[in-house]
Amino acid sequence: MAEFRVAILGSTGRGDYGHGLDSIWQKFSNCEVVAVADPDEPGRKRAQERTGAARAYGDYRELLERERPQITAICPRWVDQHRDMVLACAEVGSHMYLEKPFCRTLGEADEMVRACEMRHLKLAVAHISRWSPQLDQVRRLIEGGEIGEVLEIRARGKEDSRGGGEDFWVLGTHVLDLMRALGGEPEQCYAELFHQGQRVRGEHVREGNEGLGPLAGDRVDAMYRFRGGVTGYFSSRKGAGGNPNRFGLRVLGSQGMIEHTSGYGNPAWLLKDARWAGPGGPDVGWQPISSQGLGRPETLTATGYDGGNPAAALDLMDAIRRDRQPRCSMYEARGAVELVLAAFESHVQGGPVQLPLQTLDNALSRLRR
């Protein structure tokens, strides 16, 4: 028998199967895909064929009750489904691999965390940069003093047509999670949201796409203070991304900087120059950081979600065996959500807010009343 019985939850037309969270499990000899659930019949049939699932269900609750999987892949991108799916999985004692973002509010996050804690379950969230070997190398270089004292971290979203509030939620959580990985625990946030050049007001708030909840702004500017003295910045403006975009972050130190592109196995670079410009001007003097280290050839054969999802799944299985937390656990994912909601809270309050946040809702819901 397989070591892990795996179930897959999808939702065709409402987040589908995320970024390939469904297609990795049949690649592992120690996993058996026992069932897939999807309320859409054509989508369910396609998913069963694609994943090799033994059975298919229209109702994920029926699947969980009948199959009692050891691991469940919660795949839909639409975040309004995450809380209910996680609680249902926890009820039957299933560990989970969940599409990002984690959830819509800290109230939902705390329910999800408590449900998993009560049953000693592991939950990994698909911020795939957390599993990237480049992130490990970047940490080693920073800890080794290669860029001197870390002064600030600058991050941007993709800044495409979703730029601003939506970019902040659906893509920004990737780089906010990276910011937390490198900056540590945040203690303060100050942020503003803008809509067509005006500071966001109640009439600008709408229901966001993909079940995000109250949302506003085609421009977001957020600043974070971290306990170790580092300042972090996140910004996104609609349509400002360009090609290639700036989706990722830069760690600026007293003696140089590191650029880290969001994703698994994606490029990172080191610049040893206190001016942050390079000896010959911009874009000169950068050294590549591969999975093997500074200036070494890259050996990874799979990048992006093709490499990140399998790495996350293997880590989750090891976390279950060893009774430890996955590299991007529910606690880390909650932290990324808190950075988004702290920015909304700061905007509504009109000043800095302290972290951890004491409010558990989305402040934009209060602004539009």
C-alpha cells in the first residue's frame, strides 16, 4: 500500500486547480491519488483523467468523509473557499497543501490554525519561493556579511492589469512572505491606497475578484518596520510592470545588495557596491546566485511551479513523518496575510498600526459602510 492516500479538491470556474497543485502527486511512488472532488462535472472528469484519481465526487465533503485521505491538495485559487475546505479536511484528520493566499481575514486564519493544531495536522501553503534553493543561498550570503548590514527590503508586485490592491493580494503575498523570511517579524505598518490618483474612500471599495473580499486601489504603497531594525517597502501600481516585470525584491545593505526574483529556482544576483549602482554604472558588476551558490553554475532542471510544487509536497511529507512544520507553514502564510491586512488597516486609520494586529477583519469592509 502507498504511504500516503491523497485527495484533490478543485473548483472548475472558481479557481480551478490553482497553479498545478493537482498534477504532482501521481509522480510520487509513495502516494496514491484516491479521489478528486469538483462540483463541475466536465471539469471533474478532466481532473480525474489528468490526476489518475481512482474516484470522483461532486461534493468535497462527501469525498473527505468516505475516503479519509492522509493528505489533501486544496487547489482552487479563489480564496473564499479556503477556510471551509481547510476546516473540513481538519475534521477528518487530513494534512493539507493549500493554494495561496491563505485566507481573507485573520479571523479565518485563526480558525484554520486552531483546527489544525487541535488535530496535530500539518498545512503547507504554496508560496513556492520558500522552497527555492536560491533563498537558502541568499540567506547564507546575508548572514555571511556579503552586503554588510541589511538596511531595507524593497518589493514590488507584477503591476499588470491587477496592479494595486488585487496585485497586493494574489501576487504580493509571494514577496511579502519572502520579505518576512529575510526581514523577520514585523512590528509596524504604514500604508496608503489610491484610486485614479485619489486617496481611497468608501465609494472606491468593491468586492474583489477571486473571492478576495473588500478591495480597492490601483496603487498601493506600504512600509513595514521589522524587529531587527530593517525597513521593508511594498508598492504596486496598475500597468506599471513593464516587460520583464519587477516581481520580486531587493535586499539593500550597507556594502551592496541582493536581488531575488519571486519563484522557485528563479534568478538571484549579488552586487558588491555600497552605492547600489555597480562600478561601471547600472547593471554592471552583478554576480549570479544559483542553487549551488554565488557565481556557480545552475544545476536545477525544474523551476517555477514545476520545481516548487514537488519540493513543497516532499517537504510536507517529511514534515508529517518528523512532526515538524513545513517550510511555508500555516503560521508563515498567516503572517503574509497579516501584512496585507495591516496595510488596509493603516490606510483606514490614517496612520501607522502596530503588529501583531488586534483586529481580525478586513478594514476596507469598515471603510465602505
